[in-house]
Amino acid sequence: MPFKLPFTPEQASTFAGDVDRLTFYLVAMGTFFTVLIAVMVLGFAIRYRRRSPDQVGERFDGSTLLEVTWTVIPLLIVLFTFAWGAKVYFKMYRPPADAAEYFVIGKQWMWKIQHPTGQREINELHVPIGQPVKLTMTSEDVLHSFFVPAFRTKLDVVPGRYTTMWFTPTKLGRYHIFCAEFCGAEHSRMTGWVTVMDPGAYQDWLAAVAVPSLPAPPGESGEQIFTRLACGSCHREQGSVIGPTLHGIFGTEVELTSGETVTIDESYIRESILDPAAKIVAGYQPVMPSFKGQVSEDEIRQLISYIESLPGAGHAATTGESEGVVR
């Protein structure tokens, strides 16, 4: 078997090739100009060296053509590089609408992952080939970074906020997950695997692990947490003088007392649970208590799933007066 020296990891996502081409271009440009400058410095040092102790150099007043050339050409190169890099960046960080959303929690020193249908894994992520996958991530302790070299995707996992990344796997197999941010003594052991499967095999896997992985669906778990925290006493289906309704609010925009408008998304709901006074909905007072220290990141995720599942006000007969948790 011939010896192979790979210069990059295997390409296993839709934008892996784009990232590699941009990387090789940047390396080639950097190498070209490094060599060019080194050769010119050496050549000029030899060509224009002082040949005798009393030699005086000739006066040189400059060249307009030379000035324009070394200004315009580098400008065109950097603008081209910027446009190419921006194109790749927007492709990598704008997930498609049909992406399946998985939730990732980083914790010293493991990755806890939840599937859209509720199955959970630790340091493992099973996904179907060809399906866009969106990861919504946060950390329970310190800064981490979720990195899958074969997919050419990496993003910081930050405590106190959500970050999102996505990929579409294109090859069957198992691919390494690394933490790319030093996070403590066991940082080097914070690894895992992404297993890319045929859609049929993936469905079989889901069916095999559904019961032991999660006893209750995400929405039901969130409702149980919501009931335990007595959120329904303030957030009723039709709203109340204490708190607004949460039925059908996910993805909509609301006006704040500051006059700003915000979108009700995962980050807003999370902030509302932990720091209710940060952004107050117009028409309401900052009376909601903070639940910081009372709920884990996993429980916050379940609450968000429950709020996201609530239908519009007036269409929630099965949920009674149970509603979510924004102020």
C-alpha cells in the first residue's frame, strides 16, 4: 500500500471543498509574496551594493507608474480575497431553512447532544447523510469550541449565550469532534465522534435508542419544568397584567420598554429566564424573578422547546393555562 501524506483532513461536508480552496489560495498568495520579497531584497542588496568606500548613490525621484502599480495590484488582490472569503463565510454561517436542529451543551469535559426528536448522546452525534444539520450550542461552565475538521467547521461554545453552526455531511463514516479552546486540565480528552449514516439506518438507530435516551418528549419535559416553576401563574394564554402570553410568540417580534424591537428566539428566552430585567416587553413591569441557579442549561433547553411548541393564543386547549417564561 503506497504511503500517503495528507495535507488536510478528509472532505466530508458540502463546504469543505470551498474552505480548502480558499485556504490553499491564501497559502499560495502568502508563499508567492514571501518568496518575491525575499528575492527582491537579495537582488537589490547585490545590485545596488556600495562598490567602493567613496561611492555616492544616485538620486532617484520616484516613478508614478511604479507607485500606481504597487498600489492598484495589491488592492485588487485583497478585494478579490475579501469577496471570496465573505462568500464562503456567508455560506458557512447561514443555515438553510430545512436544517434539522440539534442542541449541544459543552461541559468540562464532555459534549452533551440532543436530537430534534429528543434522543440524547454524550460525545457522540449520529446524523443522516445529505441532511443539513444545525447545532445550537451553549456551555455550562467555561469557554469551549466545537470543531469537526472533516466538515471544516468550528465555533466557540460560550457560557451565557447561544451560538449556532451548521453542516451537511456528504460521506458515510465517523469523524472526530474536538474542543479547540483550552478549557481546563482535561481539555485534550474533550473529544467525540460524528457518525454519518444512511437515512434508513439513522431512523433505525433513532428507534433503537428513543426509549432509554429520553423518557419524555422535549415539549412534555419542558411543560413539567414550567409547571414546577409556576410560570403559568403570570403567563396565561390570553396574557395578564403581570406577564405576556407565550402562545405563538416564538419567532415573532415584540417591542420593549426601551423602544427597541427584538425577535423571540432561543437567546432571548434564555436571557429572560436567567436575567428577566434585561429586556422588558412594553406594557409590563420588571417583576419576574430570576431563575438563575434553579434551572440547568438542559432544563432551559426543554423550556425553550416547550415554548416553541405552543400554538397561537386561543388554540391551546390541550395546554390549559400553561405557558412559557418570558417577562
